[in-house]
Amino acid sequence: MIGLIRFFIIGFYWLATVTIANELALTQAQQQWLKAHPDIRIGIDQHWYPVEYVDNDGMAAGISNDIVQLMVQQSNIDLTYNNQLSWSEVIERAKNKQIDLVSAVGKTKEREEFWLYSKPYLATKTVFVTKNNYLNTGLKWTNNLDHRSLDTWYQGQLAVVKNYPTHSRIKNEWPDIPLLLKPTQMALLQALQSGEADVAVINLDTALPIINAHHMMDLNIHGDVFSEPEYVYFAARKDWPELIEIINANLDFIGSTEIERIRQKWAATSVELGISKENIIFAFAGFIVIVGLILIYVLLLKRSKKKIEAIVKSQSNDLFNNYQRLKDQNNNRAALSKMNFDRPLLALFQELSYNVATTLTVERVSIWRYNQEKTKLNGVNLYQHSTDQHTAAGVLAVKDFPSYFAALDRDRILAIDDTMTDVRTQEFTPEYLPSNNIVSMLDLPIMVDGNVYGVLCLEQTNKPRQWTEDEIGYAVSVSDFASLMIESSNRRANMDTLISQSRHVVMGEMIAMLVHQWKQPLTTLMLKTGTIKDKLSTMKVDDADSAFLIGQLDGVESVLEDQNHMIQDFRDFFHPDKDSALFSLSEAVLSSIDILDNQLTKYHIDVDINIDSQIAVFGFERDFRHVMINILNNAIDQIADHKTSCPIIKLTAKPAERVINLAIEDNAGGVDKAIINTIFEPYASTKKLNGTGLGLYISKRIMQDSFRSNIFVENTATGAKFSMALPRQGGVGDKLHLKK
């Protein structure tokens, strides 16, 4: 029953608040004045309950505070409360303009010298309070009514609160009456109980709750002190009439009905002043009857009450949980927006997977990427919440799960509460779902530049889950962040490619200059060698010496010719202009190996080439040689760093239907597991001093851009194996028709 009553009270309070929630229209001058005074200092009386006071948390409360909060909402007034001052200190600071506004004060002539007053917004009664055994010797009846007056006062100690309007009024109207001054109204009533005072003059709305709260049953409330009520005002600095105008506009807007509602909320239980013992007995008997009726009513509604309380509690818990969940989602969205995108894509995906798994409490979160032909989904990263581990997610072929991929293309967002019965996921049932205990899925595409890049997959285990709208919305946000990460990574990659290409252009120009300088002495040497051979043919030399010299000169010519070809290769490699054409795979590989011959010889590395000389590849030969040099150079560095015994590099080409599968394998111990998944990302390098981390990244970009293919790495029993698929024309054994 109490919960139901509280429910109606809260509902009534909410409706009343909504009623006054319309916007207050201040004049332009008033709005400008508020902007010019952004910090208005307000002082309050800490002990004037319930008009205003400081609660146990040190916060302002009471009738005036509720009205002030409405004003703040309506006018955007910026207030700074000073809750630590006594009322006397508030008045002193107000005189010195250190307090700009007070929210509850009575009007006196002295205060009008330094304060401007608002309209009165509250009327209060001032009453006499005595102990129950007081003989009324100091007070006399007036006109036989329940009203006493100080006009006939002749003995006893009268107590008032210092600096209150009552103090000022009694001092002005009855200056001969000696007064006992107390700092607060609580101290005033305690003085009565201790016998220090005989009669106290106090505000009725304050006396009642203090007496009830502190069980001062030995005190008795008598009639009004004054024939007219005392009014409560706002008061502001005398040089700020604009603030009083704004306060009055707010009070008019709030209205007397709303202020009375606020007063009733804070009012103590009403009692009859000067109540007698007979009336107490009668009231108590009536109270017993009412309580009895209420108990009967409560018993009749006991079951209904329990049900209502259970429903309210459940709904309250749901509302709180929903609020907390939405709050966490918003906080984590903010965290995602602050992520540093200037990192390897895999690291970003790992952070993203962790974020969504912990935010939505999902066991498995994975990110998948389509291959170039859109025939497979390759698992980039899988995060498992319970083990806090990131792993690869495997491969899903489109042809093996046609219903799922068709639904993904059609519906975009797949919110599947029960994977075992949903037709879109039944193809996963035989192996994937039962083995991983997946019972619910939420899948949605990752879009990049208007195309489907991959899929974000959320998988719930053990207990089926109904995906809510806010959870789906959060997953969409995460998918959007994944798109931004990929686009940012692509932009960095394009910029790196441009930088690399510009470097190649500069290097090509430099190599062209060097070639020009080198060719001159090489041509001269070749001419002089020919001259020597011609001269030798005219000289009288025996056959043996002639054959020896001719052989040596032929060797010199061969070396010079090789150097000339090597210089031409360098110039062609760095030349910025290039055309796609059919070229010999074996010759391109041998040309790349020749450039690295000194390094291979230095570390005694054997090169095993198993490539048919008739295999032709279509593309950019110089770009391919660039890729080969990067991979071979990487293998040479690994062999040198690990001091591999009997080092060897194997190159094997196997023709397929449309491509040539080329593999480059070494025995240098393999790629570190910590970077094998990011080895093709920019700046992912294990070379502490000399590595830039761009070689393999550029190689991958060349394969993607120039050959519409890709490059992969895996560890073998003895080392690392790089694989790539190169486009071909025709089948095995076709004759080559290379560009001259």
C-alpha cells in the first residue's frame, strides 16, 4: 500500500513538474544581463526548515531551493551556493556585496538599506511555544480567543532567533521587553526545554517538524504572535534591480499553485494549536478506528500488493539495467572514437573485438574479410571473452553456406536468436555451431567505399539470447568504426605507395645518370680489348701463347658484357614508365638473383630453382623483380641473423588453370609468431636498427595492384615459405612470345 501511495505521489510530482516545464520568455535585456553575470552567489539560512536548510549531505534543500531549481531550469541562471555560512555571516557579506542573492528572507527596514526585495512568495505564521507546565503568567488572552499578545507581557524570559524578522519586529514594537537571542530555531526550542527561556517566538512551519523529529513532547504550541502573517521574499543586491525583475518574472511564471504544491510537499503534519488532553484522546480513538479500517483494507489487498510491488521492482530493475547498459555503451562509443588509428589493422581489430565483447557481454566476437573474388571469408581475428585470447577465425567458403550468405546480402543485419532452428544458420549446424556451443548470432557487414569488405560476427554461447535494438545499434556503430579503420589504413597504404613510387622515380633518375657514367668506361674497355685482339692477330706469337691471350681477352669481354647487362637491368628496374606484358618467369627470377649474387655468395647460400623455362607470366616484369628482391633479401637477412648452417633458398613454380603458383622457401627458422599475422602491415619489422617494415608491405601492394593477386607466408618445419599466384596465358608448355 505504501509503495502504491508513493507511486501516485511521484506521478503527481512528475505531472506537476511537466506542467511548468514550458520555456520562460525573458526580455532581451534580461537575457543579456544574465550572460554578463554568469556567477551569482547565493546565501541561505542553514537551519530554517522547511523553508530552507542544509541537509545531511551538505546540500541546500527546502521550499526555496525547489523554487530556485525551477528558476535555474527556466532562465539558465548560474548560481553558486555558499552553504557553510551562518545566517549572521550571510547578512554581513550581503552588506559588503559578497553575497548577491538570498532565497528566503523577511523584510525589515534595516535590510532595505542594502537589499532589494522580490514579490512575496510564501506566507508564514509566527507562534508562541512554551513548556506544558507553563502557567501563562507572561501571556494574556485577547478577546477570549485562542490568540495571545505581547501587549500585556509583564514577566518571564522571552526568546527569539537573532537577526530574524521576528527579532527586529519585537524590538521595534515592544522595545522594553528583554529578549534572549539564539542563533537557530533548534537552539530556541532547546532553551525552552532547559528552562533558560519561558516563552519562544518561532515560525510554525519550522516548530512542528523539529518538535516531532526530536520528540519534544514537553513543549506546547500556542496561538499566533502577530495578527498578520509574515511573508518570505527573495532579496538581491541593491545595485542589481535587473536580478529582482528576473526573479519576479520567474515567480509569476511558476505561479502560486506550483509554489503551494511545493510548500505542501515540505509541510509538516497539521495539528490544532493548543490541543487539550480530551481532544488528544478523541483524536487517538479516531486514529485507532482509521488504522483498523486501513489494516482490514491492507489485508484484503495483500496479495495484490505483493504482485504490484514485484512488478514495480522488476520494472525498476529493468529500467536501471537498461539505463546502465546504455550508459556503458555510450562510454565505450566515446572510447572507440578516441582510438589511435595509426596502427596495424590487426591491432585495431583486436581492440575493437575486445570492446564489443566486454560491452555487450558476448563470448565470441570475430572480424572476417572477403577474398578478392568474394568466394571466401577469411577470419582476421577471433576474440573469446572467457579466455581473453585472440586467434585466427578460419575460412568460410561461400559455396558451402549459400543460405547464410544469401541472407547476409539480402538482409544485411542478421539478428539470430536461435541458431539451431533458424534457416539462415542451419548449414552451420553439423560442425561449426555444436562444436563451439554457439546458440545465438548477430552478424552484419563491414562496408568500405560502398562495397562489402567483410563481416562483424557476434556469437553467444550456452544460453539463447534475444538481441535488443540498442545492442544491434551498438554493433552497427562498431561496424562503422571498423570501416573507418580500414579506410584509414588504406589511405596510409596509398600514401606509402606514393612515397615509395616517388623514391623510385628519384632513384631511377640517379641510376640513369650512373649508367651513363659507367657505360663510357665499359665501352672504352671493350674497344681496347678488341684493339688488343686485332693487334695480337698481326704479331708473331706462338700458337699456345696466342690461344692463352685470346682466351683471357674473351673472358674480359664476357665480364664487361655481363656488367653492361647488369647496369641495364638496374636502369630498367627503377625506370618509372612500365607496360604490362608477357615475360619469362625463370628469366625474371634469375635476373633478381643476379642482383643479389654478392650477398648470396657472402653467406654461402645455395639457390635451388625449379621453374620451367617455358612458363610465361603476364604483368609488370620490373615490379615482379622488385617483389622477388624484397623476399630474397628478407630470407638472406634471416639466414645471416640466425647463422643458418647449410643455408638454402628454394624457388618452385607450379602451373594451375589460370595462374602460376610460385613458392619461395628458406631454412632460416621461420617468422616470429608474434608478427606473422602482421608481417605485411606497414612498419611491422623485426630488424631493430635497419628495418623500415615497408619491404614486404610494398611487395604485397605490388602483387595486389600490378598482378591482381596476393602474397602469403607460413612457417614450415625448417623456415618460412612465401607463396603467390601469378596470372598466366595459355597452359604448360606454351611457347613464349615476349616483347622485344
